[in-house]
Amino acid sequence: MSPKNADETISKIDSMIRVLSKASPHGNILEEGDIKALNQVFPEDQLKLADRLEDLIVFLKDEPDNKRKILEVHDLAMDEFGHVRPVHDVLDSVKTYFLK
């Protein structure tokens, strides 16, 4: 399920980072299918994806007006991990709420 606003987008990204880095708790924001899809990412790529999402969340929280940097990180994450449904959904919401 796609986030409904900017705050939910940030919360979902944070939860995804927690799932990928095996931190707990990751809250109840993500659906079971999303968690399963993230856990199916190759283990060596899970930390790489978590790093990409962390870079993105830093810009979204600290520099939301820096659209160029947000777009760069967005595009890089989409190119590398856009085939993973929850990643694709959250990146689409970043585009909707932060890049328009």
C-alpha cells in the first residue's frame, strides 16, 4: 500500500530501513508482504538498499527543498531496487510528495 502523505512516506522509509538492517522494532507500518519482499532482496544488497534509503531520508527530513539531491538519490535507488514492490511504491510517493 502506498503512503498517503509526506509524513507517512518518511515513516515507511524508516520502517524499511529497520527491516533491511535487521533492527527492531520496525513498527506496524509495513504490511507482511512488504516485509517479505524486503527480506527476499539478496543479503549483500539489503545493506546497500538500506544505505540508499538512509541517504534519501536525510534529505527528506533535513533538506526537503533540495530537490536536486532528493531526485539524484531517488533515481539511483529506483535504478538499483525499483523492481522490489515496496521500494517502488515508496519511491513513487517520494516523487509525488517531495518532487512536485
